[in-house]
Amino acid sequence: MSSRITVPSSVDIRLRHLARQIHRLGPNPLFQMMRQLASGDGEPIALFERYGALPVDLIAAYGGDKFPPNVFLLRPRSS
């Protein structure tokens, strides 16, 4: 029996790091990034890098990590 060791490439290592960083941002930033990828808006690796560099604490502090509500209640404007 031979034992084989697979060494991940530097690209794989970087992508794993970015995956952890982006995952920490929460569902809304992940969705926004996926939407950009699906629309063909930008180079995927550059997009991963941009989202991976976002400040997790700041995004969470302003509620940007969560999805906005699907329903918006509108009230009549008072005169």
C-alpha cells in the first residue's frame, strides 16, 4: 500500500480562508455576493477578496448581516 498526501494549492488555501471570512459575515452579505456572481458582475476571485475584507463587526452592528424583511408596511402620510 502506498500512502498519498495531497497538498492543497495556494489558491485552495486562500479560497478556504475567504470562505471562512465570508461565512462569518452572515446570510445577507453571502446572498449579495452570490447575486453579483450570478449576474456576472465582476471577476469571482476579486469579488471573494472584496467580500472577505469586509469588517464583520461593523456589518453586524448595523444589522447588515441579516436579511431585510420581505414585507414592508406602508402607512399613509399624515398631513
